[in-house]
Amino acid sequence: MIVSAHLIWRVALLGIVFAADLVVFIGLCHDELRGWRVRRRTRDTKPMGDDVSALPSSAR
């Protein structure tokens, strides 16, 4: 079986594009996970001074 040079170039370029897409996808996943951790961390902590419901009704 003889493989043409054009086919080899096409497969090589497709592999390069696939690898570049994979690198970008991993970077996006990394950024999304970092943002998710920050959002989860801020949601788990209670606000200290902005909670009006903690005040007695006479102080509102």
C-alpha cells in the first residue's frame, strides 16, 4: 500500500490542530475549575456585617 505525501501532510496537520484544541480545552477547564472553587468558597462563608436579618427588629 502506497501512501501519498498529501495524505501524510493532511494527517499531520489534522493531528497538530487536534493537539492545539486539546491544549486550549484543558486550559479552559482549568480556568473554569478555578472559578468554580472561588465561587464555592465565597458561597460557603457567611457574610459578617451585611446580614440585616441578624439584627433585632427594633434596630432595623
